[in-house]
Amino acid sequence: MRCPYCNSTDSRVTDSRPDIEDAIIRRRRVCNQCGAKFTTVERVQMRDLLIRKNSGKLEQFDREKLRRSIKLACRNRDVSDEQIEKLVTSIHRRLETETTDDSVSSALVGQMVSDSLLNLDPIAFVRFVSVYRKFSKIADFKKIINQIPEAETDAAVCALPKTSLF
């Protein structure tokens, strides 16, 4: 593994530990040349996935991009980094195991994220969907909020801070 500080390929592992249901192994390393410490992450990758954009362009599947978009939707919500990581891992595994084609549509990924966020946090769901579906009117928000099951909307409204708009 190449040292991120000095680019040396000579490093040793000082600690290894599984993380998040044994799906990831974090390895703590020390560079033998400069002495810097860094962490690497190892996970099973069944195959390379390509994302087929609406424009037809193909892009390599990027876990970090998926994590960032979910994290942005969950910003200032009561959703932990561990819950986000589990969601990303779950979606990635489902894409690898449930699809037979090497390329999947961005619409499928967006739908998987939407469904998962609806179960995790309805506010994060609305935030994500508003960007993903490119909402441009208040009516778009009203329509999607009316589609959320009543129990979910009540819980989400109760979780909102009691602040005045004025």
C-alpha cells in the first residue's frame, strides 16, 4: 500500500479490525520510510459496476459519491454515520447481487436511495428526492409529502424543531 505522505510502497500493518457487520476491514498502517500512520479500508468487491446516466453516459460506480449525497440529505438530522454507511453498503450489495447487467441505471440507484431514506428518515427522503427529481415548484414538494405514509409524516413533523418562520 502506497504511503499518502511520501509515496513509499513499504508499509506495515499495526492493527486490523472488522467494521460494520464484518463487511469492511480497517487496517492501521505505518510507513517504514517516513513513519507516518494511516488507515486503509478493505472490502469485498464482487464486480465492477457502471452507472448508466440519463444522458446515456457510463460512469464507474462510486461509493463515496453515493455516501456524500446521502450524508447531505441527512445533514442536521438524527442519522448517524454508521447508519449512512450501512445504507450505502446495503445499496451497493443489492446492486452487485440483484442485477445481472454490469451497468445499472442511475434511476434504479436513485430509487433504492429514496426507498431506504423513506424508511430511515422522512425529512432526509424529501431532501434527497427534491434534488434527485429536480423539484422546481412548491407543488412538487406537496405531491411527494402527500405520498409519505401518515405515520411517517407525523413522526417527521414531531421531529422538527419548534421555530417561528418570522
